[in-house]
Amino acid sequence: MTIEVRRRATEDEQFLVGPQTRLAELRRAVRIFFECMRGFRALHFVGPCVTVFGSARTKEDHPHYEMAREVGRRLSTAGFAVMTGGGPGIMEAANRGAHDAGGPSVGCNIELPHEQHGNPYLSTSVDFRYFFVRKVMLVKYSYAFVLMPGGFGTMDEIFETATLMQTDKIAEFPVVLMGSDYWGPLIEFMRDEMVTAGTISPEDPERFFVTDSPAEAVHHIRQVTTKHFGLLWKRAPRPTTWFGEKAIAESDRELPAPPAAS
């Protein structure tokens, strides 16, 4: 005799399983609306963000963990809020770096049956049931994206961001790939195979800035966001009780001027 143990279906599984009753679809649409609003209200006052993507499986003693931590620290020192998916691994490292520097450390956590849990270095954390809502938040509030080595999720985030820029859905924000050994073959594939096949344009691989240096990555981000997008360092807007908004840690701090370019 065997006992079958079945896990509870996630919200995304229930949503994507196919047509359901009209009432069930209406309830889900309302739930999605309120999840969007919760994200909007929580993240509206965090200031200019840079989102750091990467593997949840990277251990603390791995060189990529230390690299992500240094990226988070330098981004925070430059005046940016550091945003991640809120989980362990690379996400924890980047949030930890921001936490070390005393800056805003933001996590958009996703409910998963395994692997994902909020890390302890978050000054602001929002939990999401739906992957697509979480991905909207990670893009909506960011002026740049840093991609550390990662798996399927990181690949998804790389190409979704590139597709949004390619189709003019978002501006040409800086996209930094940290780890030339890891990402080099992917860039070569784009240039040698995809461009040659005509499936992407020759300029598409140039959307990515590849480096192994946290200092160089943050300098590039600061330079592009200030020169091309007019990002200013000034006092952040204050939340108001009229909309049920709650102040977050350091929401009204005076953002420091970015360090002088080296």
C-alpha cells in the first residue's frame, strides 16, 4: 500500500490551468488587482532602484556571492535602492551589501513550494503569489538591471528585459552582466548564431555591458542614468495617509550625490 502526497497547487498553476468558472475568474482578477496595488503602494517611495538578478542557489562562500554583495554595497553608496527577488543566494548577497551600506534594501519575494524564502537583509519586503506581478514590480521601479550568474529564472529575466527594450516597452536602461566567463558564451551565441541567422539585429547584443568589476558596473550605471535619463539626486516624495501609504525605512532621506567618476 502506498500513500500519495500531493502539494497544494500554486496560484500561478491555478491561474494558468485553463478556463474556469466566471466567478472563479472574477475572484482571481480581483486578487491580482489587489496584489498589484499592494506592490505599487509598498514600492512607490523606495527611490530610484537597481534590480539585481541571480541564482537563489549560490552559497555564501562562493565568489559570486561576494561579488553581488559588493555590487549591492556600491549601488547603495551611489544613492540607489537595491531591489532583488528577496530570496537567498545572489539576492541575499546584493541585499546584504545594501544593508551593510545603510541604504534601502528591497525584496519582491515569491511564494514557491521550495527554495524561496525572504532573506534577513531587507528593509522593505513585499510577498507575491503571481510570478508575472512580481516581474512587473522588479522592472517598473528600476533604472538599471544587474544580472549575476543564475539559472532558468535569471535567463528569463535577461531576455524579458531585452525584449521589452527591443520592442520599445521600456527605455534603454543599463543592463549589466556580471561574470564574463559565465556570460561570454551567451554573448558569443547571440553574435555568431542569432545575428547571423537574422533573428536579432547586430546592435541587440550591444545592449549588454559585461564586466567582472563591481566598481565598473556601478560607474556604468551611474553614468548612463544621469547622462541619458536625467536621474537627479534629491529628496524622495513622502507617503500620505490619504492612500493608506505607510512610511518605509529612510523613505524621506536625502539621497547622496553620486561619487565622482573615477
